[in-house]
Amino acid sequence: MEYLQIRGRRPLTGTCAVGGAKNAALPLMAAALMIPGETVLRNVPDLSDVEVMASLLRSFGVSVKRQGDAVVIDASAPSGGEVPSSLTGMLRASTLLLAPALDRFGEVALAPAGGCRIGERPVDLHLRGMSALGASFDEGGGVIRGKRQRRRAAAICLDYPSVGATENIVMAAVRARGRTVLKNAAAEPEIDDLCRFLNGRGAKIAREGNTVIIDGVTSLSGGEYTVLPDRVVGGTALLAAAAVGGDVTVTNVGTDQLAAVASKLAETSAEVTAAEHSLRVRRSGALCGADLRTMPYPGFPTDLQPPFTAAMTVAEGTSVIREEVFENRLGFCDELVKFGAGIRRGGGPAVVRGVESLRGADVRAEDLRGGAALTVAALAAEGESRVFGLRYIDRGYEAIETMFAALGGDIVRRSTEEGA
Ligand code: UD1
């Protein structure tokens, strides 16, 4: 079993260039199923979730090959069919294949999606939106079975700006007849990346604030596209710099996309400097506690709430952390307590009373971003820690130990089998 061995309290200094975003790459890969030709996606991160999405596409008879940082997807002659539940169960984003499969085959059968257990994560908004666009669904036996009855445009207003539902609805509307107007859509940068990609393939999608307008087209064609940089990985490095202390510059990020994080870090009295495509965080003095409420974009991203919470465990004063996007995304706090963190948690927010120093501990990640939080806490803790559960962390961070070691962290990946 693999784990991270971390000796904490080494200041983090240096520059970290961010690679492609998992949450952009996965919908783009799914959308490639709609394109009867070759799609070349560049800057695709080397992550287990990307591998699972590739296997899902292959189960539809699509050719997917990795070439360096690119993924080459050829969906010229897909076969369709039912996707193995062993694969859908490994990835939440498998639901993003609903619209592309309906578009390409006229029908789809998808076993329940897996992914991190951070909430119930229903797909009602996805299905309602796609139904308005002419599909029908049956969820008997836990499998979502869909049929495309017709390709019609619609006026849709989401009850909540769900990222995945927005992506599925946009994809379903691309080849509908007429103009679809999707209101209260998610505004995450990864949605814009999907729209840019599809527009490059022949789609006609425009955004006006939280409204996405899609004029249906009849065909899409292959081509190349470079995936957006990963704001969550960049944000994790910045939050780690605040937690541990040091001077870290993250390059190759859209600074606007991390505006909520930069502004929250400034509240904690970390020094934040933004340049055109980079953000720098310096912290030498004490960190102050700050309250947090997660929100859809452009609010503070739920994916960075766990590493922010980890930073607050060593800040002066009390911080109240309200997770408003996923109802069960504070579970990692129970592991943070093993480092000596002062966290009180009932059913509601987590109340974090900062301590002077954390102490090393053995902890286990139970979800991706919670795992990142435990890594940040271990980097800030006095003494040695072991972080287990790397299969979660590897879903969203390309060798997290390499990123932090390059910044001066004492962190290595080990296996319990070593020396056995
Ligand atoms: C995506 C991201 C994830 C991020 C999240 C919020 C990917 C692959 N994952 O997940 O990293 O944390 O956005 O920024 O891009 N909901 C419903 N009904 C639905 C759909 C969602 O009630 O039909 C609820 C969810 O249970 C959750 C909230 O809406 O409470 C947000 O979910 P959503 O925005 O859909 O997140 P994902 O697309 O799953």
C-alpha cells in the first residue's frame, strides 16, 4: 500500500507551473464522443480519473491513445452499447457521457456513477434538462436508461447552477433544432472551456453571465484543443504556502479564476500578489483565522475548502467553515484532529480553533480534496506524518509529492511493501 511520508515545517518556496485541469479534461473527453472524427486534446493531466474516462470511451468502441501530454480520441466509428458498471462506479464524471452517448447513438444505459463520497450527488437536474431537449429516461434497477426521442431546443432554468448538469445540457443542445437558452447555468471556467472546445468543432454557444445560449448545428468536426490549467491544483499550492509558510508563485493560472482564493488569503494576512498569469503567496508572520463559505463560481470553490480548512488549523483565532455545495465535505476534519487540530463539528459548519503547531500523525484520505488537505496539514506539522489513501489523491493531483518536493517540502511516496 502506498503512502506519503512527510516531515513537516519546511517552508515552501519556489515556482510551480500548473498543468491541465481534470475538471476541464473530463467533459472535453466525453464531448469527443459526439465528434465523428479525430480530436486531439493537449495539456491533459496524467491522472487515474482521465484513464477511467479513456476506458469508458473505449467501451463505446472509441479509440483513445495517450501521446505525451496529449490524448488522441478517434470517435469515427463507435459501436455504442452498455458501459460496464465497474467503470462508471469509479468516476462521478461518467454521468457526462449521458448527453454525448444520446447524441451519438440515440440511446444510453449508464450504471450509477461513483466518485468521492462527499454528498448524495443526484442527477435530477441533468435528466430534467435533457428531457426538455427531447430525451426520455428510466432509472429502474439503478441504471439510467435514456432515449433520444427528438432533437428539440428548449428554454431551461436550472434550480441550482450545477456544473455537471450545465455541461450535459450544453452538450445535448449543441445539435438540437433551434435555440436553447439555459438560465442559472454554472459559470465555472471549465464550462467556458467546454464551450470554447465545442465552438472550435462547429458548435454555436455563447454565454451572457449565467445564461448560456446554444444555437443548434447539424454537424461537428474533429480538431485540436489545449485544456485549461488546473485552478484547483494551483490553489492547493498557494494554500499550502500560507499554511506552512514560505514564498510560492503559481504560474500558468488564470488569476481571475482564483480571485476568491486570493481575496480570502489576503484576509488571513498572507501576502498575495497577482501578475498576468501568476499568483504569489508569501507568509512569514502569523496567519489569522478567517471564516469561509463555499459557493458556485465565482465564489470560493468547494474543491479548495479542504486545503483552506487545513491552513486555518494553524491560524490565530477561530474560523468558521461553511460547506454549502456538498453536504458531506467536512469528513476529512476527523482526520485533521489526529494532527492535534482544534476542530468542532456538529451537523453544520466546522469551527476551527487555530493551534500553534500541528504534530505529525498517520492519517487516511477518504476523498480527493480531503486528501489534499491532509497533505497540506502534514507539511505544516512538526515531525513525521504518513498520509494513506493515495488512490483518492491521485485522482486529481499528478504526483502531488513531486509538486511539493519541488517547492522544498520533505515529502516522498513510499510503499508499505518496501523492505518487507
Ligand atoms: C463538479 C466538479 C467538482 C466540483 C463541483 C462543484 C467535475 C468532474 N467535478 O462536480 O470537482 O466540486 O463541480 O464545483 O467537474 N446537484 C443536484 N442535482 C443534480 C446535480 C447536482 O442536486 O442534478 C447538487 C449536488 O449534489 C451538489 C451540488 O448540486 O450538492 C453541486 O454539484 P455539481 O455542481 O453538479 O458538481 P459536479 O458536476 O458533480
